[in-house]
Amino acid sequence: MDSSPFRAGGPNHPYVHTDESAFSVVDLNLWRRWRERAYRQFLEDIEIGYVDYDLVPLIRIVFERQPNLFTISSCSGRIVIVDTDYPWLRDEAYIVFKKHSPVKIDEVQRILAQPCLSRLWLIASGPIIHFVANSLEAALHLLKRVRSIGFKHSGIISVSRDGIVVEVVSGVWTSFLLKEQNTVVLHDQGLQYTINVANKILVEAKKRLAKLYKLLFYEVM
């Protein structure tokens, strides 16, 4: 396995935004202001109900017990249905259903009854949490520790004066073809079996959050 801390293959990779000066120092004033904005947004999202509730305890712990980190856009794991040729495409994919908890067959059947542009894929994926560290030392320490508890696909995805963004990824991701244009591929028992498998994958993936919570509760990065 590649031991590089960079998620996209190195600091010069086109998908990694870097600022060389950030390797030696992050502007702590900029970082603190970003952290304050992120915390206010977190509280607002809870108030209006626009939040992934399985992540709330973990995010609270980060803001309360991790002085060198904060979180931004993250997901505790989810099941989605996307309309696209292939499930790994992002720019050409349309999300037509999304849920952060197990799904029921009638929810999926309602989507299958609607027309689609290409193919409908059901995708079960695990947690993805984005941390912003105030130093390269904190970012690398976080990476080392999360990889040791199973988040082995994690890495640094952005470096700037505002902070160093670390993507912590479970690596859990599975897709199932449901429909090809007007032809439904899975029916009745086959569809129910697939949904059961996807739900089990989601539940198992979310269990990894407990390990991450424990790590962030007891250890300062």
C-alpha cells in the first residue's frame, strides 16, 4: 500500500491544492476564523435539522477536545441511488435518492417506477470525514492514528494557509445495478436481498465511527 499521506498521489498531483509555505506554517488566525465559522454552521445545521445525526457526537467531540482540528463537510455513511452510466462517475451522475440509515424496499421501488436517463445504481458507502488541521504535524499524526484503526484510505487532500484538510475514509463502497433505462434488473426477492445486503454494509461501516469517536475522545492530535 502507498504510504504517502497525500490522498491523490502526492503534493504535485493536479487534484491536490497546495501552498508550499503551508508545509512550514498555517496562518493560525485564518485557521481559527475558519474553525469558528465551521462551528457556527454546525450549530445552525442542528437547529434547522440539516445534519447527519450519526455524526453529531463525533463532531462535538472534535470541537470540544481537539484544539488542533475541526471538521467540515462529512458523512457518516449512506445509501444512494444514482442515475449514471457507471457508478464511479461523479460529474455525470445524478443522485435521485439519499439516506443515511437503512432503506426499505418500498422506498427503492418508488424510484424504480420513475423514468431514468441511463442506469440506476444503488450504492452503499461508509463514513467520510473531513478534518482541518492547524499544522502538518497534527495532520500527519491524525493520519497515522486513523489508519491504525481501519481508515486506511485516508489522506491529505488540500494544503493552504487556512489549514490542512485531511480526508478520513473507511474504504467501504459497494454498488448494485437496479435498472437499465426502462428495464428493471432486480425484482421482488432479488431486490429485497440486495437491499438487505446494502443495509448490512451500511450498518457495519457505521460501526467504524465508534472507533474514531473513542480515538478522538481519549487522544489529542
